[in-house]
Amino acid sequence: MSDVLSSPASPGGPAAPRSSAVVAVLAFAGIVVSLMQTLVIPIVPELPKLLDAPAADTAWAVTATLLAAAVATPVVGRLGDMFGKRRMLLVSVVLLVAGSIVCALSDSLAPMIVGRAVQGLAAAVVPLGISIMRDELPTERLAGATALMSASLGVGGALGLPTAALIADHFDWHVLFWASAGMGAVALALVLFFVPESQVRSGGRFDAVGGVGMAVGLVSLLLAISKGADWGWTDGTTLGLFAVAVLVLLAWGFFELRTAEPLVDLRTTARRQVLVTNLASIAIGFSMFAMSLVLPQLLQLPAQTGYGLGKSLLTAGLVMAPSGLVMMAFAPVSAAVSKAKGPKVTLMIGALIVACGYGLNIVLMSEVWHLVLVSCVIGAGIGFTYGAMPALIMGAVDPSETAAANSLNTLMRSIGTSVASALAGVVLSHLTIDLGGYALPSQNGFKVVMALGAGAALLAFAVAWFIPNRRPAVADAPVPAAQPSADTSKVG
């Protein structure tokens, strides 16, 4: 299949103004969901006191979101292909609002964890949005729009930290979640008003057995990765979860290959372009998250360490915020390069830029402006890569499989970020200095994590080399419209 992505809209027609509204609304929804991911960060150190619970238990307010998102993303993507992408987008945003309200009303641990898990179920908004764009936008607008939608993950994350820190500093912590619920309600209304329902559906029956198997396997894997440092990597629980993950996912794969309507079509996933792009996505996810772990700590560590800058969480967030704006600014650049050279080249360029950013960070880390520069360089690289990956995925799958394929690609990035968090935690907990009786991460520890981030980006570059070479998309090439599946009649 060509990298030219089909769209039912005709260039220059009356749909152009409406398509602009669709892009803006979907990108806003993506930013709202990614804001939710960073919303809780400013209050994590205070959660034990706020919820009257041990720190080990309050950490589940973060872990629950990760696990719920990992399970929901591929499941909701498949349901979107089957029963309507807009319909599942609306369900996802409703879950975001509901989870936010539960958290806003919480004063104890259990409802907070439940609310955060429900928020995590909304994580499929970005891949669903990209898939709606494929179905609804004119061909010449698709590459730039999908790049912007994909970059909204990084934009929301970068802008969310200073916003959340500002709210947490000046208002009751519950306001964070009321704000999330309010933005979610706005996104819901905008989607209802501006986003049409695609007629490209696969229909069929949902693979419940495959859904349960994938959920058990992914939760076991990600729980072992995210909690291994706390429990101990050789602890029986950690090793047991890894063993369960391997056995269940192998059995799940065996089942999926033999069922008529699988949750994940592994034969499609095994196509070279899809498989290699997903492998590169894991490395890119690792590389992106390494920045989020290192830079805020460098900014907030005491100046007495000799390398910490002693800044507040709000300042740290403001330093990180420009990277999100850079990601958004580079979305059209990414699309232009993909149009001229193909998304494979765009992905490789982005990976090299990210690696250069980490290389800069190893030698430039003593001033605030150093870290602003580094975050912007890495943000530019992420903007390139996040714009290229959905184009590569959609260039290799049928329109009726778009949401499921994009959702799986998003999951691969999430696995990369989870591995980055675990590995960086191990490095920073072993390479420490003593300051007033407290063990703090050492400068060498941060440099090792930066080197790992650079290495992951270079690995993504090397892996992307094996993506098949494709003809760049040509805006004025005749493209057949995506047709509704014959199974659409099965859907109510």
C-alpha cells in the first residue's frame, strides 16, 4: 500500500472550513487528555498527607492511570473501527470527565485510584482522532493534521506541568480535577458539534477473549516494569508478573492468530512497515520520557549539590513548556518533509535531532537557558517523529483497521516510556551523592540517563532504516475515496 493516505473529501471543496474545525477540535481533545497525564505530578509528594495514606499506596494514583491506558488504548481503537470512531471518541471523553469528577470529590485513597483509572481509560483519544482525520480530511491536509494530532500528546504534557503547578500553588488541590473535568466537558461539546461520524467501519463481533488475555498480559508486564524498583527486581512478585506476562501474551498471540475476528490482527501487525515502525516507537517513547525525568529534577535539586539549580516546580514547568510549543510548530515541517521525502526519512531525521538534544544536555546543564535549549531541541525531534509514525502506520493498513493500528502504535510508545521510567529510576537510585544525610541523584547519574536517551534515539534511527522505502505522498495525485465496509449494516 502506498504512503498516499486516502480521504473521502475532495480538495478545495466546501468541506475545507469544516475540516479546519475538525482538526482544531480533535487536537484540543488530544491536548486535554495529555494534560490529564501530568495533572497529578505537582501533588504526588503531598498525596500521602492529602489522602492520609502511605506513599507506597498513593503511588497507585499514577500507576492506575498507566495500566488503564495500556489496556483501553488498543481495545477502544478496535471498537472504534467496528462501531464508529466518533462514538468511541465521545465515550473516551465522557470517561475522562467522569474520572476527573470522581478525583475532584475524593478525600481518601480508594476513590482517587478509581478516578485516576477511569481517567486513564480515555487514552485512546489521540489514535481515534488521527483515524477520524484519515476518514474525513482532504488528502492534501491529512499529513499536517495527523502530525499536529500526534504532537498533541507532547504539547499537553509540556503545558500541563506549569499549569498544574500554578493551580496547586494557589488553590485547593481538588481544583486540578475540576479544571480537568471542565476542559473535558468543553472537548465533549466541541466533538458533538463539529466532528462527523465516519462511515468507514469493519463491523463484526468484539473479541472478548482476546481483550481479557491482552489486558492480563499487559497489566502484568507494565506492573512488573513500573513497580520492579520498589519491590525489587529479583522479588518473587516481580519475577512472577514477568512470567505471567510472557506466558499469557504468548497464549494470547496463539489465540489471536486462530480466531476469525481478532482484537489485534497480528498478520497486519507483522507487516514489515507496521512492525518496524512499532519497534522504533518503543525507542522513541523511551527517549522522550527520559527528558521528562531528568530536566525537572535538575531544575529542582538544591544548588548546594553543585549541579542542581534550586528552582521551584512552577519554574521547572515553565522551562519545559516551550518544548510543547516547539512540537506543535514542527508538526507542519514534519508533514512537509514527509510529503517530499516520505515519512521514513522524517522519522529518521527526528530521531537524530533527539539524540543531538541529549548530547547537548550532557555538556550543557548548568544554567536555566541550557535546559530550555535542550528541551526545545528534543521537542523539535519529537515533533518530527510523532508526525511520521501515524503516516507510516496508515500507509500500511486498510481504512477499516486504522484506529486499531494507531492505538497499538500509541501503546508501543507507552511501553517505551514505562521502560524509561523504570530504568532511569534504577540508575538514579544507584548513582547518588549524600547531602545532609539525604541520598540525591548524582550528576553522573543524570548524564547516564541522558546517554540512554540518546542511545534510544539512535536505536530508533537504526530500526527505522529497515522500514520499506515508499514513494512520497503527492498532494495532487488521484486518490480513491475510502469506502464504507460492507459490514456497516451490522452496526446500529
